[in-house]
Amino acid sequence: MSKAYFVILHQKTSIMKIGFDNEKYQKIQSEHIKERISQFDGKLYLELGGKLFDDHHASRVLPGFMPDSKLRMFQKLSDSIEIVIVISATDIEKNKKRADLGITYDEDVLRLRGEFQNRGFMVGSVVITHYNGQPAATAFRQRLEREGIKTYYHYLIEGYPHNVSLIASDEGFGQNDYVETERPLVIVTAPGPGSGKMAVCLSQLYNENKRGVRAGYAKFETFPVWNLPLKHPVNIAYEAATADLNDVNMIDPFHLEAYNKIAINYNRDIEIFPVLNALFEGIYGSNPYKSPTDMGVNMVGFCISDDEACCEASKNEIVRRYYAATNKMARGACNDNEIAKIQLLFNQAKITTDFRRTTVAAKNYKKETGHTSSAIEMEDGNIITAKSSELLGCSAALILNVTKYLAGIDHNVKLIPQSMIEPIQHTKISYLGGHNPRLHTDEVLVALSVLSENDENCRKALEQLPKLRGCQVHSTVMLSDVDQKIFKKLGVNLTCEPVLKSVGDRKNGI
């Protein structure tokens, strides 16, 4: 194979390490939740932090953790589970969007409901929180009810969460709609943070207690991992992921005082615990939990099978988060604090951007060729590079190089003939108003698909695409939205230098 085909920076002797035991996780996590339900009157409200499925952060920092591991775990308890989806009226009014999906929170409520139901879960109702007569929220409730979805209002309470005497009274939680539930485990989830999940749980505890049911509350968050060290890369990676929220991992002082044991939590849960303690006392007369860590049910820390693999993956994730933040700034975001926070985390993790091997390879290849470049690290440790040309962008060229490598096709073989590329370029420029004649990754994949019917090499190349899932890619220039979406669909972890393409660059194929 041609030397330009790939660069071997480090040859690994085995495939990408697995650091997490899924089977163990699903077993002990479900058993622990059952145990928590039994501690109360057979009714537990479980506040779900993070994502129930599509948890790609967890799968990146805990190699072996499947994005739907939590969902699979809950399927073991599905007959006992009812899901309540929470959305803030304020978020509805503002048309707040999920950054990862690009859809509004109200649309995501319907998406989540459909996804849960398709997987066999009962979705009992939707709760609209922070309601104060917002017209958009009222309209959304009417829409849900037309579709036969039970919907409830929870109202703004003056002085929440500190005015405990008002909150834990008929004028506080007592004014909220009582959410009718049927099953012993009620999972309370939402499209995003700040939706009011905890308040819904506590409101239900108050109203259940009025009806003679001593229901319980617990919190299910994967990160930070309470039984890993404070400065463990997995926990540092969580701080990097939430740098825009300025979450800070801390030793739980309440847990340390109660048990003389170190447990890790984060600032918001620790800060709110005295309030929660007072609310529990206001509802029940006492609090069953001595610390915010006690409230959690997360067992993920007991299922790490290879700490070294998780440390390496987490350090890569910290670098990935840094590039995501700098890319946002390059697009015009004012997120200096977010970037500064992640740079401090670099020091804690004792890494630089060079820890990510593809970063070094892509930048070196750019120096060597003078063109924008990209690099991908394979499971076997090989790093494959590509550069921009007049015909192809560096990401499209990378797709061709890596699929040829995996399929055992000589690098000098042209999968897509120039005679096919040029008409596509002509259409883009002459008819579609484009400035960049080079083919993007989606256009290359379509061309390969068309050719694959009569070309064995093209067919073999396409068959390699599933092998890219979980691989690391770096580009020396910020890729187009189209290219980024393709890499995401392929399951590739992408980073880009915070460098925007200029119009001149696009025209000249640089």
C-alpha cells in the first residue's frame, strides 16, 4: 500500500479496549432500584438525569457502555414502570431547542413519548411545569389532549425552593394538579435540564402523602460517578461536558459527615440538599436520606472492568469537548468561560490536545501537503490520513481512503472516476448556487452506492462503513454541517480545528 494511504503512529496488538461490563450493569442496577422501591410504600418517583437512551457521552467515556444501556436495564422492570415526561412552560414559550437534535422541546416530548412506547414502556402523562398562563403552553396542552395524552399543570410557587412552609402546603404543592399514576416505579424525565423534574417528584410526594401513600424519591444520574475519585478522568470528562452549565464536581460534605466516607457529587445537588432536607421534613416529618449521594441509585462505578481503557477514553472526550467549545466560538458564540473551564480541566487531567492522536496526525499531514487534512484512528491502531483536492474535501477523501484500507483495495484504485465527479460539481455550482465544487461525504457515499451495483470495489468499500463506529476523526478545518451529520450517523467521534473555511478556500479547493 502507498505510504500516503495511511500513517502508522502506533500499532496496537488488539482491537479497541472495552472498559465497561454491560451485563453486570443491567443486573446490579435493576436489583438496586427494586431494593429502593421496597424501602417505601411500594411507590418510587425516580428523577432521571441525563438521557435514558442515545447516551453517547456515557458510551464515549465508558467504552462498552451502549447508548441505550439504561433503557435495556429498565426493560427488565418494564411491567413495573410508568414514565412521566416533564416540560417547562417557559421553554415552550421560548421555543427552546435541543442542541443535539435541533428540535424544540415540545416536539421532543412527542418524540420521546413515541420512542418509549415503541420500546414497550407505558407513558402515563405529560406535566407542564412553571405554568403561569403562557399561551403557547396552553396551546400545547390542548394539542396533547387532542391526541389523547393526559396532561397536567404544575404552577410557579413564590419563593421556590427556599420558602419551605409555603411550598409544602396546600397553597404550594397542594395547588398543583395531582398526577395520576398506576405503577410502583414512576420515571420522571424531560427533554433537557431545568424542566422541573425534581419539583414534580416532590409535589407528587406531598400529594401522595395527603392520600395516605408514603411514596419515595430517588435520583438516577450517571455522572459524576460517586464512587470514583474526584479527579478521575471519567469525572473530569463530565465537568468538561457540562462546562457551559459551570457544574463543578465536589466531595459530598453531607456524606462525609454522616458516614466518614468520601463520595463524589456536584455543586447543584450539594447546594440544594439542605432545602430538600427541609422539604422532606415538611412532608414526612423526617428525611430518609443523610446526603445527596444517598438519594442516588447509580451503580455504574461498580461495572468498570478496565479502568485504564476508561481513563484513556475520558481524556479523549475532554479534548473532544474542548474542540466543540472552540468551534462554537469560531461560529460567533460568546463562551470564553466555557473554554477557560475546559482548559483548566486539561491541567487536572494532565493532557493537551496532542493526547488525541488523530489531532497530531491531521496537523502533521497538513504541514506535509499544504492542504486541509483529516485523520482517523482505526481499531487496530493505524491512523489513516487524507487531504483536500480540487475534486474532494478532506472528509470525503478520508471516507474513500479508510474504506479502501478496510476492504483491502489498493490506494491507487479510483473508486469514483473523475468523469462522474465533474458533472456533480457542475450541477452544484451552475444550478444549485454553490461555491464549493468539491464533493462532500454524502455525495461521495451516494456516488459509491450508484456505482456499487456494477463495481465490486465500490460495493466492498460501502460494506466497511459499520466498522467506522467508535473511531476517532480530526480535521484541520471546521467541516460543513452535512459532513458533520454524516460522521455522526456513522458513529464517528469527530473533532475539528476552530478554523472556518473562507470563500476563497472553498473556491480553490484548499
